[in-house]
Amino acid sequence: MKHGGSKINVAVVGATGYVGGEIIRLLQGHPLAEVKVATSNRNQGLRLRDKCPWIATELALTPFDPGSIDADFVFLCQEAGFAMQHAPALMRRCRVIDMAADFRFKDLAVYEAWYKKRHLCPELLGRAVYGLPELVDCSEIADAPLIGNPGCYVTAASLPLAPLAKAGLLAGVPVIDAKSGVSGAGRSKTDPDYLYSEMTANLKAYGVVGHRHTPEIEQNVGCRVRFTPHLVPMARGIHATIQAPVVEGTTREQIYEIWRKAYEGRPFVSLQEEGWPSVKQVVGSNRCDMAADVDPRTGFAAIVSVLDNMVKGAAGQAIQNMNIMAGLPETTGLPLNGVWP
Amino acid sequence: MKHGGSKINVAVVGATGYVGGEIIRLLQGHPLAEVKVATSNRNQGLRLRDKCPWIATELALTPFDPGSIDADFVFLCQEAGFAMQHAPALMRRCRVIDMAADFRFKDLAVYEAWYKKRHLCPELLGRAVYGLPELVDCSEIADAPLIGNPGCYVTAASLPLAPLAKAGLLAGVPVIDAKSGVSGAGRSKTDPDYLYSEMTANLKAYGVVGHRHTPEIEQNVGCRVRFTPHLVPMARGIHATIQAPVVEGTTREQIYEIWRKAYEGRPFVSLQEEGWPSVKQVVGSNRCDMAADVDPRTGFAAIVSVLDNMVKGAAGQAIQNMNIMAGLPETTGLPLNGVWP
Amino acid sequence: MKHGGSKINVAVVGATGYVGGEIIRLLQGHPLAEVKVATSNRNQGLRLRDKCPWIATELALTPFDPGSIDADFVFLCQEAGFAMQHAPALMRRCRVIDMAADFRFKDLAVYEAWYKKRHLCPELLGRAVYGLPELVDCSEIADAPLIGNPGCYVTAASLPLAPLAKAGLLAGVPVIDAKSGVSGAGRSKTDPDYLYSEMTANLKAYGVVGHRHTPEIEQNVGCRVRFTPHLVPMARGIHATIQAPVVEGTTREQIYEIWRKAYEGRPFVSLQEEGWPSVKQVVGSNRCDMAADVDPRTGFAAIVSVLDNMVKGAAGQAIQNMNIMAGLPETTGLPLNGVWP
Amino acid sequence: MKHGGSKINVAVVGATGYVGGEIIRLLQGHPLAEVKVATSNRNQGLRLRDKCPWIATELALTPFDPGSIDADFVFLCQEAGFAMQHAPALMRRCRVIDMAADFRFKDLAVYEAWYKKRHLCPELLGRAVYGLPELVDCSEIADAPLIGNPGCYVTAASLPLAPLAKAGLLAGVPVIDAKSGVSGAGRSKTDPDYLYSEMTANLKAYGVVGHRHTPEIEQNVGCRVRFTPHLVPMARGIHATIQAPVVEGTTREQIYEIWRKAYEGRPFVSLQEEGWPSVKQVVGSNRCDMAADVDPRTGFAAIVSVLDNMVKGAAGQAIQNMNIMAGLPETTGLPLNGVWP
């Protein structure tokens, strides 16, 4: 399905949240797409810029009405549970990219167990494609009517681990210690925990046991993992530090070789040969940078991957999927460079 | 001088500093320009990405040799004093945009008094054009062989004040209290004052009396000003808070009316009608947002302007000048949106 | 009124807010006082440490009941309007230190005009003492049944300006550009503006014209001022940058001489002779550090003062008042050193 | 060895670094100790406050001369390698507390292998006592002429792990993912990596394989560990996230029970029963707060411990040792509360 001459029309549902705003910000720099609809039920009658003054646009905010959306693509930027309510209606009108978890799982039981809700349209799970372009068959994404777009933690953990697992290198449960910028908590928290004065100069673990991104990583990697997320005092970015028991004799060079084969020709996965990537080098970019070493004393591979939770971990990845679905180069309109300092 | 079909070739001198890196980062998103040369005398033999891992490029770092630069434009990202040494040689080979102060002053005596050095090529001051496109005649920029590109503090103070001064609204010395992100101090400081641990959760004034950006603001505004810069704990951004005594009876609406006339059709100056702009809404953008009110109790106009010191305050403004010089729309390749959160 | 052998009993009303928590934190290091009552209407049945895990205490949170408070001193850490409701009842049982504005103004009309509420017990204004120990007669504080404890902005602006005004040095409206840590906004904000992700790497002015701390500064200094507050990305601290027009010929040395006389023997006001104070040097301390210079080009004195908004700007100052009221040295239990880095 | 009536005289070697400054800051609040000597070879002739403006003191900086130090205790705040040069001379004059690694190891070979230097006085290793009061026999500390004071990472990792290892609960290599505030890098870095603009909004792993704190943790815990340190954008604090394989059937309650027994009556170790500790709740405090849970899916105990790297991780722990050595309660002069926000 190639894209013709006119621009791709896009609707963003939940436009004033961080992910919705980021999709719009990035698409204004996209040469072939245009945001035509931005919905926000709480902010009707306002312009987008009234709530998002960083975006230079006169776009109005409208209420969400699934029956009247006229677009090629709709991006759903809402909590889990929203997409499964509206996907059937929306799919009659446009292709759907969901930023939450409703269409990420192949196994209905896993979704329902970890998300603690009954799925409203399990029949769509088979038609939805998991939108991690570097790990799935892109021709499936190209033809998909519905994308379950993976999030930041899962992308950061799965990109380095999946090829190693597939190559048979893992010899035990990988420990994934993931650090996230606070924007991952969203823009509508009213809990004092997310106040500037509480989080600055602070750092805390949460969801230490049983975080619901665990099964999604396991679906991608193919084995159990020990996953712990943390909030750290930065607005954006994910830093995953992974300690994976590896089969004896595994070398650093083997890891890089497996990665090189897995990600050859994929511009958004970058293997760092020297030193360790820092989060900031990918903030603003759609890249995931990664590096590894092996500790023979303990038998672990030590792996670091970094990405921008708003870009490769959300909005950028969604646009990458849209590009593939529209028959465009996956890089169209997506930044490769980070913003530094 | 219109730009033809091939790409504009660019050389960046001082590529591993913050401003040099920012020019390259932005130009990689420019559809009609290409960075061909990136110099760094301290890092020969390395690739740019070895020192600037946020930039996805294989560009090599080369030593600076003014006699061999082959480019349409050269951006000089060095301290004051560098450009006047090399401009004569460089101008024989390409058009020169200097990020420092050597070619910003019309009055040689002012430069020499405030910068405490003798100018090496005063004869070029008459050929250099001051590159603040919203305040100068753009046809002069279009034809200029040499641009003195203004910096962050001066741009943030001059854009709101100059039209008001010209309109005769000022009735005394404006007090400019300017707050800068720490990146303004550059990347090569070894003084502990700029360490993370010293600057985080900190804030300090410097150059409180006699800062050398004072006369450049005065050149633009046409009157004396009381200017005080501060370092605040953020990497990027300028927030200028200006208290200007105004002629009796001056209203907020008058100020906006003067600004509207001055900046009609200029996409990078944005007048905020409600609330006050925050710095972050322009970080990553080439915009300068501004707002004002009047305090009749004391006779002051209170003005806020914000910009990104790396973009509209340095690299973005320089590219805006390059666009004008190349006959391109001034917005080509320059982001209008800020990056938030 | 000297304090005898037993400990001073203290009640803190609003114990889980930032100021209430800070009073308790500091009093746990006070050798002669003990917090016996900590109220929080929203958190009954919890321990203080459940809401304030930084405080190592088993103190329970109780509902506020003015008729049953049994203490020597009660600190009211609530919004303006609270103290005037409860002061009459509380004053029958203990001495009252109010952290808000109800008892700071000598002139009822000023309070009612700027705070937009009718005062409920104007007859107490004459008995209340304004608790800025370095500017008022400490014998009045010593005998006061009721203290209106000044806040951070007002203390930072008044300490440097008041002696200069009294000495006749001011020749026009001082411009006070004040920068505050975000904790000044309190702990119960639910507005997204105070979220970590919105405020980090950000800076904004607010209340630019007509902020209600203006008349309190004017009461202390004795002339009109142009006051503008800002939120900056740090949790604690106030940095006031003051540009004051001074009578011709005024020298830096004159300013310091006036300050030395005004603050001789006052350990919490510290005159910095070299360089400019940074905010962090007083964070955690009850000091206010200040410095000045004169700009003869424009006729302004440039003044910087810094303090910790939670300590000298709130809780520390209140304890300083309590010490004086209890006949103790004013420094008892109060830190002089800042916490760095 | 009880302390008599006069004050304990203290000398601090390396007074202008972060640890030296913190010792002095804390000792100024100690009722029974007084800093008499503060050395800094680079800053002779200056006062301490000229380099450390947060400390309100007139103390002069003097050159380090081991033969003339007249004190009860000397704190050595220098890099590894310094103490072993000067300990023999200093021990003739006073008791020595070394903040670096020279006297932390029981096994000379381990020190020499990991620190890559020959030990200059191995005969003193047997007389030195490892100063982690909650894990060693305090009567040994009380009598020690020389203390090897453990650092932040090791304390944060060892306090939760050592009792579990001793109880036989560990069933594999614990993975320790430790996050440190940037002050851990010290005050004299000139590498741009530690600049504010590079570290703010950033996070990076370092020493991922082979960090030299590994063997010190192993000495305390008694088994191999996989240790990875990270720099995170905060000035102070350590957050250790530990994933320890445990014997089947291990419960959360068992872990707490072991901890309760190990740390009964130790005021500086605090077990958090609900939620997970955040770093900021211990910043400014000498506490180490910890919590745990068990993930039966994977067989790991998940443990979090937090402390202030400057206090319990350095200066506070050293003063705790000094208190014990002087026969004082270990809590004397040491803050239990954190500073928040």
C-alpha cells in the first residue's frame, strides 16, 4: 500500500497529553503527513497551543467522536482499555495505531491476567500487529489495519535481548533494571509524588515485583525476566541496564556480531562500540543505542540500552509504523540526532 | 543571490563545542544544506560522533586550515578574537558567519573598550552585517559577505525592547534581568563552578555590573540599559525579564500593537496574548516568544521574552541568516516547535 | 520571659506540608523544644512518617482542634485566612506563630485590598508583632502573644533594602526580580504546572504585575517597589536580584557600611565581600547572604540576596522568633551552614 | 575509652573537597567536637569559606604537614594511595580515619590487584578496623587507632545483603544496580563529562564490568556479586537496587525478620515496611533505609537500599566511627532526618 501524492491525514486522540503532543510536534516536521484532528474531551473550545504552548499551530481541540473521524491514520493516546472500546468503529474509517496495551498481546489470557480487565474485542487480537519494526516482519506492519505500539520500557529491554535469546546465548533469567524519565508517568497525575519538588534530586523504584510490562518483554524475548522500573529525575529517556546470565564462554564480540546481523540496515538501532551510551545522547531522537560487555567472573553479559521514551518509546515508533504502513521509508520525518546539551 | 539546485556546502569551525554541534545537528535536518567540514584542533583523527555521540554521522574531525576550506558558508564557533584573525583569508573562499562578537559592533571604540582587545581588521566592520534578521534590513543580510551573529542575551533583550524604544515609549533605563541555561558557558570549562554538583539546585548572578553584552543591547535599542545575567539550573534557554519605565499612560495594548507591526510576517517572533511564556516552550525551537503588561502603580512595563540560547540565540539564528543569504525562505530547516517535556 | 528547665512544647498545624514538615525536622534538632502535636485533617490515623518519610519519628497525625491544643507555641502552616479564624481561641491556650499573611500588616485596608478578604479579627492586628527579627525591635517579639511570620520573598527583598531606604540612599523605585525554588508553591498543588516534567529545565515568571507580596515589602522598606517573582527549577531557595536607583555618588562601600551597622551582631545576615552569593550556599541554613555593587553608568545599585525559602524564609525564621519569645539565644537549634553539594 | 570534659579536636585533610567540607559542616553541629585544622595544599592563605561559602566559619586553610598535626582525630579525605603514605606518621600523633580504600581490605592481594598499586604499609592492615559500625564489632572500632571508612556504594550494598548471606538465604550471584548522585565523582573533575550541561537530564553507567568496589562488597557479603554503578542527575544519594536469587520458598517476612535481628537498636538502619524508599528521604541524614519483596515467578528477592553518599556513605559514617572511638553515643551530632524537599 504505497502512499500517493497528497498528504497523509492524521487524527490524534488525546492530543494534550505528552505522547499526543509529541506525535503532533514530530508530524509538523514530517514532509508527507498532516495532523487534521486533535481531540481532547477536557479542553474543547481551546486551541492546542493553549494547552501545549510549545507547538506553533492554530489547530483547534475537538471532542472525540469515533463516528466522525475522517483520517488515514488515527493515533490513540489513552490509557489501556480505551482502544478496545473504540477500535471496531474506528477501523471502519481509518487505520489505527494504539499507544496503549490493548492490542500488544498475542495471548488473551496474559493481557487479562496482568491488566486485570476483560478484553472487549478479542477477535481483533489476530488482526492487530505488534509494532516493533526492528523485531517483527515489516510486511505485516505494512498491511496492518491496527497496530499495538509498544512502549518505552519494553522496546528498550527487547531490542538488545531478543536477538541474544534467539541465538541461544541466555543461560538464566535476565535482570532488567530500567530507569525512566518522569514524563513516562504522563501529564495528568495529581498525586504529589510527581511534583517537581518531590522528584527533583530524587530517585525511586516502583512496581518492583509484578510490573505489567514484564509479560510483554517476555513475549518478545521468549523467556522469563526480572524487571524493575525506576523514576529518575529527568523529563525524558529510558536507560535499561540488563544483567543476563550467558552460556559459558560467551564473548563481547559474539554479542555484537549477533546484534549486527539482527539490525543491519536498521537506522534506528545503533551499536556503540566504545564506552557506554548515556541517555541524553538519544533524547529527541528515534534511535535506540546499545552496548554490551561480558563479566567472566560472574558469567553475566552486562548490557545497556537507551532511548527517548517519548520518541522511540512512543510517538516516534508510532510514526515509524505509520511510515511503513504508508509505504514510506521508515525514517521519513523522524530525527536521528539527539538534542544536546 | 539565489541558491541553485545543488546543496549548500557548509564548514563548521569548532564543531565539538555546543554551538558547533548544534549547527551540525540542525543542518542534518536541513533539506538544502550539507556539512562537509567539521574542524576541531583538539580532536584530530576522531570522528565527530566520538565527541558528540548524539549526532548520527560518520563525519571526521579535521584541523582548522583557513586556506583550504572549500565551502559556501563557514560558521565560526570560537571565542571573540578568533574571527578577526581569520576572516580576511576565509572571505576569499566563502561567506562567513561569526558566532562571536568581533563583527557585531558598528563602533570600533565600543568593541575595543568592552572586549579589551585591539581589532585586527577594523576595515571589515563596514562590510559586516549584524545578523538579527527581525531587526535589520534582510536585503543587507542577503548580500553580506560576513555576518556578526548576535548571541542569546542580546537577542532576547533586543527583540522586545527595540520596537518600543523606536516608538518613543521608553521613559528611563530598562532593567534587564536575564536568566540563562548553563550551556551558555560552553563545553570547555574546567572551573568547578560549572560542575553538575555545583550548579544543580543552584542559581547565581555574574557579571552583575559591566557585562560586555550591555553595549550590544544598547546598540540595538538605542538607550542605556541595566543588564544582569544569571546562570540557572537548566541546560538550555534564556528568560529575559525586563522592567522598562514607560511614558505615562502607556497601555499593554499599545505595546502589543507596536510589536505586531514590527514583527508581522516574522514566524520566529511570537507574541503571547495570554499568560507568560515559560522557557521550555521554546527549547529546541528557533522562536522567541514574548509577552508584556503594564504596572501603573510604578510606571513600568513588565516584559518577558524567552528563547533557546542554542537555537534562536546562536545556531538557529545563524542558519536563519544563511537561509536569507542563500535566497531561501528564512524558516528552511529550522524547527518552530519546542521539545516538551 | 526566660525559658525554664523543661522543654518547650510545640504544636504544628498542617504538619504534612513543606513548611510544617520543615518546622518539625528542624525542631527535632533543637535542644530545648519538642513537637508534641502534629495536625493534618486529611491524614488522620496515619503517622507523620507515612506522609513525610524523611522524618524519623513515631509522631501521630491528629485532627486540628483549637480548643484542645496544649502547647507553649503553636505554628500555623496554612493558607492566608486560616489564622484569623482560629487565633482568638488559640491565643487563650498558647502563643501563636502564623506562617501566612493574616497578621503581617499594620494597615487593615492594605491586607483587605491585596488579599481580597475581610479580616475577621482586626482588633488583633495591634497585638500581633511582625516577626522579622533583624528589622523589628526584638523586645516586641519577646513579649508577643501572636507573630505574623514573614515569608521568603519579603524577607529576601526587605533585609537588603530596608536599611538603605532608611539611610536615604534610594532615589527611585527599586526593581526586585526574585527567583524561587518550586517548593514555594507548596505540596498540595494538583495543577500540571508543578509537575516535575513541566518544571524541570524550565523557568517562568508569575504574578508579574500585582503580586500580593508587593505591599508587604513596601511596608518594610517604606517606598514603592516593582516586584516580580519567578519559579526556577530547584526545590529550595530564593535569589533576589535588586536594581535600586540610588542618589548620585553612592558607593559600594557606603552600602556595606550601612549594612554592617544594621546587622552587626546578627548571625543570620551575612555580608559577602567578594563575588556574588549563590542560592545553594544557604540551602539548609537560616542565613541570608547578601552583596552589592554600584553601576555608575546607569545610577543603580545592584544587590543580590539569597536565602532558603523553607528556612530563613519560613520555618527557620519562625523558630528564630520562638527562640526570642522563649528567652533563648535566637540561634538555638538553627543551622548556620548550608548543605552542599 | 570515654571522652572527658574538653572538646574533641579534629583535623580534616582535604577540607575543600565534598567529603572534607561535609565533615566540617556536620562537626560544626556536633556538641563535643571541634574542627581545629583544615588543610588544602592548593588553597593556602585562603579561608575555608572562600572555597566553601556554605560553611559559616573563619577557619583558615593550611598546608598538610603530617608532622605538625595536633588533634585527637584526623580525617583523611583524599584519593586511594594517600593514607598509606602518611598513616605511620599520623598514627603517632592521633587516631586516623581514612575515607579512601587503603585500609579497608583484610587481604592485601585483593587491594593490590584491584587498586593496581603496591601497598606501602601492609603491616598496618592488621591494626586497621573496617568502619562499618552496623556490620563489625563496635568494640573493635572503639579501640582502633586507624579506621578504613567504607564508601557509599559498599555501605548501600552490604547493609541489606550481609545479614541475608549470613542467614544462608542467597542462592546465586546478587545483581547490584547502584545509582549515585554526581557528587560521588568529587569536586576536582575537569573532564567535561561532569559539567552541569552534560549530566543534567542524563544518566549513564560506568565501570560496568570490574569496578573496584566489587571486591569490597564481596568481602562484606561473603560471595561474588555483579555490581554496576551509574551516575544519575542528582547531587547526592545512592539508590541500590539488588536482585538476589534466594533459596526456594523464601518470603518477604523472613527477610525482614533477619534484618530486624541484625539491626535491632541501630538507629541508622531503618526498615521500611510499606512502599519503597526514595533517595531523597535520606538526603542530609545518616540513615540507610531499606525494603524488600520476593518475586516467586523468578526466584529473586528484590531489595532497595538508599543512603546519602555524603553522610552515611562518607562523612556521617566517619563521624559515627569517631563517636564510637571517643566513647560517645554513635548518634551524637548526626542528623536522623532527611532534608525535603
